[in-house]
Amino acid sequence: MQSFNSEQLSEEQKDRITSMMREWKTTVRPALRPTEYLNNHDLIHTPSILGDEVSVAYYLYGADTLEENTTAALFLNNNLLEMMGLDSVEGVEALREQAYQNMAEELSCERLSDILGLPFGDDRIMVLSNAEKHLGAAAIEVIDRKTPDNIRDMSFYMLPSSIHEVLIVPADEFDAETLETFNHMVRSVNECEVSPDEQLSDHAYMFDRNAGLIKDFDNGITL
């Protein structure tokens, strides 16, 4: 899957995504990106449950629409929103609600060992994403709407490994030392394995099933 900016599209390609815009209720999806990135690129975004440093962008998803064997992810800006007739507070809210509904229907939560094809490993570590495993970190935004069965009753640490997925590590209780270990892990992975444009955050989060989503012990963020 590839991501495209509208200014990079040829006239033929623009014609081929017109149907994506007309059928936005089925093609719109949410994506988590750093807020600074979205501001710099003038993309439509709304607040994330993860706090101010991350926001929810919106894109139109279309299978095999722009190039052979690729899928399109056309991120929305004000111009595209106006073309779609959604350039109002009510329009953006309708866009957000539909995108979240579409994401909830495509949630994927699998064991990391299964994805890697390993016969061994820690079966507790899960990968939360969408079916495509692309721009799927936004799955965490709908965790209160549709929780996958395999993490339904759990509290857990969340490690944003990239904009594409979030690692889930079950926790019976939270402690600052474990959180800092995961913070270091996220920063290390960002530095060594994730390209800058696919990095989401530099620290882990905690999801308390009873209290909601919390960032750390001093700064609580509830769903």
C-alpha cells in the first residue's frame, strides 16, 4: 500500500479516485500521526485519546485504484473536504464518526509470534492494527467501541511501534519501572528500525480497563 498526496496525481489518477470521494462513507479511514506533522502538511485532523502530541488524520482508502498492485491512501485537506461537501463542523464530525465506524469493523489483534511465524515466543504480546496492517495504529482510537475478544478484559501497556500498529502487553498492575523500560524500547525501535515519517510517539502508554486510558502516573487521560 502506498500513500499519495493529491498534488502528485495525474489527471487520469484524479479521475480514478473520484469514486473514492463520492463513496467516502465506505472509503474513509482514520490514521494516527504526530500533530506537528499534520499541522506542517495542512491536513485535516481531530484530537486523539493519546494526548496533544498525536492527532487523528483522515484518508480515503481505495484498493488497486492508482497503480497496479497498490492501494491508495489519499489524506484529506481542506480543499478535498470542500470538494466532498464536508467543509463544516458537522461535516468533519460526520467524517470522523464514519471513519471510526469503518476502523472498528476492520480491527485486527493477533499474537506477535503468529505474525512472525515463530513456534516460540511470548504469546501475551499482541499486535493491534487493521486488516491491512497499514496506518492501523488508529485502531486504539476505537478500543472503547469494539474491543477484540483476546484483550477484552485486560489492562495493558501499549507500545506505538509505528503509525501502522500498536503492541499490546497485558498487565495485572502498572509500575513506573516497567513503563520506563517500555519507553526506552519505543525510543530504541524508533532510532534503529522505524523511518522518521512512520514514527508515532517516543513513549509507551497504559490502558487501565477500569479507569480508562492513562499516559503516565501524573498525567491522566480518560476515554
